[in-house]
Amino acid sequence: MNTTQGILYATLFCLFAVASTKALALQEDMGNGCLHHGVATSVSNHRGTVATVDANGNNVVLLWLYDSRGCYALLLIDAQSGKSEEYPVPFPPGGDCPYASILSSKNRFYTHFNSYFVEFDPAKRAFTFYHATAPQMAMGMTEDDQGRIWSVTYPDSGVVCYDPASQTFKDFGHVYKQNWQQYQRYVATDDKGWLYFGIGNTASQIIAFDPQTATATTLLAEEDRVKGSAYVVRDMNGKVYGNTGNEEKWFELYEGKATPIPKPNTINEKLIITGTQALFHRNFPDGKILKECDLVEKILVVEDPKTQETRTAHFEYSSEGAHIMSVSVSPDGTICGGTSFPMRFFSYDPKRDSWVNRECYGQWNTVARQGDKFFIGGYPSGFLLEWDPAKDWKNTEKDNPACNPLFLTQCTPDVYRPHDLLAHPDGKTLVFAGTPAYGYTGGGLFFWDRETRTGTQLRHTDLIPEHSIMSLAALKNGRLIAGTTTAPGTGGEKKAQQAELLILDMETKKITWHEPIFPDVQEYTDLVCTASGVVYGVADRKTFFVFDPDTQKVIRAENLSESFGLTTTQQGPRVFVVSPDNTVYMLFVKGIARIDRDNHSIAELMESPVPIGPGGDYLDGRIYFASGSHLYSLAVSTTAKQK
């Protein structure tokens, strides 16, 4: 990509950022019954931070800025004054972001995401190189003894190499295929120029890559592969050491060969300033230490170990805000939920047009109200929280019973990334479901009894093997209906061929019926049981259906993709919204529809002026929903024209 194209992208991106900033006023009337309530969490998240110097030897901090749009800029902060400069990335962020970055020995900062490799030079205060690559983003990066930068990418082990001395770039493409998405968190080179990287998470592997012949070789025998990730590390002796993911099984890696060795007592690791999206390199070249770089409070704290003095500087940056994950009505009449990166709680009071925003525990994938409490099912580790909005907030600590929200339990590895949290109408049971931990296939189902404060865990082998539960609804006579997804845990292997519906007895926890009612469907996105007892569902975000749980028959099915488009999506979708008078609404990306309770036909209510994202909830004649980092609501009526 040439410089002119890069300038054009940067200019367009700046114009978008300015336009977005102007739209942040609270309670903006957008016409046709739509209100814009503002940004839930108006801060960004770092995706790699390093302490270094500029061309004049001044201490500066570099970090990748990430918000609901993706990684949109590099932020440079003067460590002495706090003066900040923002450099928009020279390519479209595409909602993607760094998962690895590296500060080279030549003091240049690199990352690789959205299928672009990029270099930032703090001495020139500019992006000095970028190049399109095979998909998609680096999970691991390293620097070899010749000063070349290597990147290995998710999901299919793409390998690229950049030589900053000659500005030559080589994209070797995808060098190792599996039928699951690969994570390459550990990357190293030996002093002969061979590249090694560890693979996870379904089955570990170590790959040796020869740059001279552009060939990749697997080094682990099939019997040595384990669930999890293999590990490699460069030693100062010029060799690389690795293990299979089993801490006791080690190899010396050199010139493309793996020699079994006993577990090393010590490894003299070569210092390379690289890491995951959590990279936080604290040491400035003059010995000072970056103690804190807080994007929420916008403060920078630097310590001088020689004098034991600390200096705090304030800085600024632009942000479109963090991505909203979940939206629901709280028992106190506010609209609550969570944002991702950073993980924050938000509460919007429609009566006062006011916001509360706090640090929260993990990522709130699913939220639900039951009685006077608000419950959260979150990622990672499939945790379950209970929040009492009538009491003072006290940040959640896993083993502290005085916290509010209170940590109840976690369901790893069977439920790691939640997709549904059903507050059962019995007033005491919570049912929790989702996909499993990294590298696993088949998710479980968890029942929490609020009266006894105990839980019951079902594994996928107790339900439908190799499936995960995506959607839930309560039926009459102590039954549950659930829809599965064939998606595995992150980095896992997909094994099921089509999703199914199932009915389960609440008391025995046994399945009484299951069937793939539609061929080739991969997920039942959402379900809701109506007042009449029939179930409304949506499959693969496009097929609306009406199901009779007593006869196990489909009453009506309709592909809505042409007339209404796709439904909303998220890790906890909440496609169906039910009003107090039992009117059922459906949330589509382009608008909100009502379902006629007599003939089950779909009526279009109105189009939304913004794409509807995470599904929402009903309060006082309005449906609240998210779009990116913003909260909106639409006035709805039960008298819609039939489509």
C-alpha cells in the first residue's frame, strides 16, 4: 500500500472520529421515536504498552489504543509532561486489534492485526512501514539475531518477516493447517535463523520453519500432543527450548531439529521486549520505571528508583468508547450492563438522564433480572455474580462474601464463554449455558438454586455430546427447552454437523426429547416461551420458527433474511424482548419487529437509524439496545402494521 493511500485512510479515519465525538450528547432525539442516550463507557483499552525514548532521548510511552472500532491509533505520551500525541493507524482497523506486539532492539514498535503488519518509529514520531498480509492477526512476535521481525498469525499459522535494515517484507502465507483455529502465543528463533512457534489449543504442536526453503516441519509426534499450547523460548546460548504443553517433556530446538532433554533447571532467556495484548514494558532506558498508565483516569506514574520519587502526569486521548456486551433492565429501573475492553459496569437512569460507570469483574456476556436482584454470567471461566442494586457497590472479589456484586461460582471448563442466562420464572433458579474453555468442544449447563446457594453442573456428555447450549427458555410443567450451537470453545475443533433443539426435565436434569428440526442449522440463536405456551425461536439469525413443545412440531417457519435481514448477535444475543403485556418483539440489525400473538406473523415496527447490536430490554414503552459503544432506545407500540 502506498503513502497516498495511507494518508487517505488516516484522513477518513480522523473525520469519522470527529463525527463520532460530536454525537456523544446525552438524550439526543434522532426522530421517529429513537433516542440516543450516549456512550456507556467513554474510555479505551490498551493492547500493548512500552516505555522507551524518542529521538532526543526523552522518556515516552507508546501504546495501542483500542475501542469499539478496533485498534484505531498509536498513543505517544511524554513521560515528563504528559503531553500526548495520537497517530491513527494507516489502514482500516476493521474491528480488529493487536494480540501481540514487540519493541525492537532498534527502538521501533510493531504489531500485526486485521491482516496488516505495521511499524511505528518513536524517533520519527510516525508510522514508517505497513503491509497487507494473509489473514489475520499475530498471536506471537519475535526478533531474530539479524534484527528481522517475525510474526505468526491466528487462525492458520501465517508467517511474515520484515527486515527493517533493507525494508524488505516477506509474507510466507499459511504454513500449517488444522481444522480448528490456532493460537501461536510463543515464537522464537535460533542463532541459525530457524523460526519455531508453539501451537494451541485443541492439540499442542511445535513448528520449525526454515526461511531459506520456506518449509514448515512439525516436531511433535501425535502421541506427544496435548490439549493446550506448546511453549518455546530462546536461550542466550543461541538455541531454543520448548515443551509439548506437558511441563515434564522438553526439547532442545536447533537447526530445525528437536532433541529430547530433561526439564532444564534454568533457562537464560534472551531479552526480547514482546508479549500478548497485555504487554506492559515498564523499564525506561535511563532506569526509571513506568508504574502506571491508566486510560480510565488518564494518569501516568513514573518512579525513579535512585531517588524513590514518583511523578504523576495527566494525559488526554480520543475515544469512541468501549464495546457494549449486554443490556438489561435492573430492579431499580435503570438500564444496566457491561462493556468489554475495558471491562466496566454501566447504569443509565432514563428518568434522570444520568450515567454511572464502574470497574467490574470480568466481561459481562449475559445479564438477567430475577426479583430484586440482578445476575451476571461472565467470561472468562464462566462466572456467576449476584448484584443487589439497593445496596452500596463494593468491587467483586472472588472469595469475599461482603462484595456487591457477589461472586457465586464459576463453571470452567464446561461453561467458559456464556451465551445465555435464564432467570427461571420459579423465582429461585438460574440456568447458565455457553461454550467451553479454550481448545475444548462441547459446553455444559449449570443450575443455581438461590435458596440453597448450591449448583448442579451438567457436561456436554450429559446432554448432546460435542454441542454447546446457545439459547434457553422455560416451559410449563418443570421443563426447559434449549437450542444448541456446533461452535466449539475458542480455538477448539468443531465436531457436530448440525445444531439441535432439546427438552429437559428440570427435576431429573435428563433430556426427554431432542432433534435437529432444521437441516444444516449451526445455532439456535435465541428462544422465548410465549404466554400461550408455544415457543418462538430463531435459527442462524435468519429463520424464525414457532414450535409446539407438547407435540414437538414446528407450527410455522420463515426465512426472514430478505425481508428483515439478520437478527442481532452477541455472545448473549437477547433477540427476543417481552413487554409486561406479553407482547414479543424481535431485534434485527436494521430494526425492531413485533410478533402477532394470534397468527405468529411478523410485523415491522420501524427501522433503526443505527445498526442494532447486543439485544436489550423493555422499559416504559421503549426497547433499549446497544450499537457499538452507544446506548439507544426506540419507542414501540403494540399496533404495528402487518407485513
